[in-house]
Amino acid sequence: MKDTSFSRQIRLGLLVLWMLTPMAAFSKIWLPSVLSDGMVLQQQSKARLWGWTTVPSESLTIIGSWNNTPITVKADKGQWTVALPTPLAGGPYTVTIKGHETLVIRDVMIGEVWICSGQSNMEWTPNQGLDNKEAEIAAANHPNIRFFKVTRRWSDHPQEDVLGQWQACSPKTLPDFSSVAYFFGRRLQKELNVPIGLIATSWGGTPVETWIPKEVLYADKELWEASKKIAENPWRPSAPGKAYNGMIHPLRKIDMAGVIWYQGESNRANADSYYQSFPLLIQTWRTIWGKEFPFFFVQLAPFKYDGPEQRQVAVVRDAQWHALKTVPKTGMAVTMDIGNLGDIHPTNKQDVGKRLALWALAKTYGKDLLCSGPEFKSFEVKGKKAIVDFYHKGGGLMASDKALTYFEVAGKDQVFYPAKARIKKNKVEVYSDKVKHPVSVRFAFTNGPQPNLFNSEGLPALPFRTDDWPIELE
């Protein structure tokens, strides 16, 4: 859905009201839709509340019922923002805004707020396909988990509001909400025992560029040119900034714990630029919010692409791993074992949400648990064998079958051959009779691998390559 400038809409609406009615009759204070009954505010923060008034320099008083301490703010040309200190998790509370009229936001919970964004695998709902769907929906009675689903809307200009409303998690509301976000939030709520607010703002088929402000991409000429490789499509935005303008910019004042993200399939056409564009998204959002919030994302699941796309998704996955290594406060949920080669929307969303939650619990909330599968650490060459070591081995490396799969090895000629691999002394030996002197090792570096290397906690190993050689993508 395309939208025009929010400010233009407001000016036109006020002009019509001014022409048709006395001034006092339409004097009004109003709030964005995300600040409404049933909302969740971030605990122990200075949660920002904001809105508009038709009285340009009006003084307003905001009161949270948890302490009944009034805070006064003066509008600037009809716009106002206030920082409201919040307590430890709890509720329900009310928030009262007093000016020439009084607004009361009811059933307000204080807890942990997460933004959940990306493309279709984040957007995917139980009604669109989910393992054990009927039982999961029937059991979804979690009134302290609150959903806010942003309606799809793209715009050429930054907007100031979104369409949506807060709803408590229930068998009636879950079927049309993000499955990944729900299972993420459910695990957090169980472990932390606090209210959880989930703001789902996703759009299937969108490339990363459309979630980055246009002017930011335009400042990087290489990324701007790379963005032109994404084909236009009538059912989703692809041009730089359009999804950001309509679905992220209006949320930029929300104080939240962090972001979870599932996207990347639509950047196959310019996969090599994802090494720069994906970190740029994270860094830009953090700049806009003014805080280095946690950003946890999903590495793409295997899918059987054909023809020239044989390595494109492997490169996107490699770029995601690169972001994990280079961008602080990030985490990556690996899905190589729970994909579906025949369905780009695999229906096991339970494990996706759980693995994202493991990162949040360990890295944001300080829980003592393993959140990652084995990640490449180093390798050394002994004769014809490459000996690979890993981080995050937990209680030890393991294979679901006797022989490890999807390892490749190459010599200095840069020609890769399928390799034999085995676990030995909690490392992996990799070798091929066709490579006398190994120089590089790759693991699960194709679009549709389903490898079988795990740690003892059952988390799958991250695909990797030890080289930085150019990859033919056409």
C-alpha cells in the first residue's frame, strides 16, 4: 500500500476542519497508534511518548499510574515528545495525558519490547503454515504477551504513524501474527516472567535496501548501483527506503530491548553487496534510535534453487556470518537443519523462534546457556588433512550420521572437491585424495545443503569458508 506524506494529510485534514467548524470544536490531542490501550512499555527505561495537538504551544502533563508523578512538556508547533521513566516489569497501569482535553491509555504493561522485522519468513503466520498448527493455536493463552502488527504500507516519504493495534496473545489473535515472533516471545516470557511486547513489521519479498533510508544508500554509490539489480515487483516495495518510510520510521521513538530479523532471500540478485548493505541496515537503525540495541537475525534456511542461483544464497549466508563476526551485539540463529528444500517457507517456526530467544536470553538477559552451534575458529594443515576447530562446541561435537557431509577442500588452484570429514579429538579432520596440500575448507557452502554437524546441545554448525576468493554468481 502506498501512502502520501503524513504531514500533508494532517495539514489538509486540519484545513478542512478549520473551514467547516468553530476552532474549539476540533481542538484535539492525539497519539500514534502504537501508543494505545494494551501496549507494552520497556521496563526501567525512559520510555518516549509522543503525539500531536491542534494547540501549537500547548503545555501537557503526562502521568504514569505506577508512580503518579506528573511530567510536563510544551508542544512545539503542535508536536510533543516526553521521556517517561518506567519501573520494573508489571501492570496493568494507565498513562494519562492532560491538556485542553484528557486522554487515558489503559491496560498498559511494563516489560520487554522487541521489534520483529524482515521479509516473508518473519511475516509468516500460523494460518499460512505451521507445524502442529492446531495445538499451538489452542495453547496460545498468554495475556502477558502483547502483539502489535504493522499493516503493510510503503511510501516515498517518511511517515509519522502506522496502522495497527495492540492485542493480547490468544487463540483468536495468534493465527494472523508472526509465528517466529510469537515463539521468540513465548520463550522469553517463560524464562523472564515479564510482559513481552512484540511489534511485527515485515513484508514478504522485500530486499534489505528498502528497509534502509534512501539518503543513506544514496551516499554509498556502490550500494546504490547494487540496489538497481533488484527487480521491481507490483506486490512489494523494492526501491531504497520505501518500506523504511512506511513501516520503520514511524516507530523510531519507541524504546525497545532490541530487534529480531529474518530476511535475505530477496537479495540473491545482488548477493555480493549484502556484506555491506546488511551491516549498514543495523548501524543505521541504531543511529536512528540512538542506542546500540541487540540485533539478532536468522541465517537463511536451505532451499533448492536452480541454474545461475546455485551459489547466491550461500553468499548471502556468508555475508550474514560476516555481520555476526564484525557487528557488535549481534547473534545469528542457524536453520540449516530445519529448512525444506521444496518450500522457501519451512513450517518449523518453533525452532527458529527458540534459537533467536537463546541469543537474547544469553546475550541480553545474562542467562548461562549455549546460544550458538559450532562456529569456525581456525584450521591447521597436517599432511593432506585440514584440522578444523570450532567455537561453541558445548559438551562436544556430534554428527547425526556417522559420516560428516558438505565439506569441501581446495588447494592453491582454488578448485574445490567434495571432502571426507570426521570428528576426532573434538575437531574435524577434512581431506580429499584430489587435494595434496589443502589451502581452503568450505562447509555447507551451497544454496541447499542439509549438513549434519552439531554440538551436544543439538544446535547446528554455521556454514563457513576459510578463503575470500571471488565467487562466480552469474
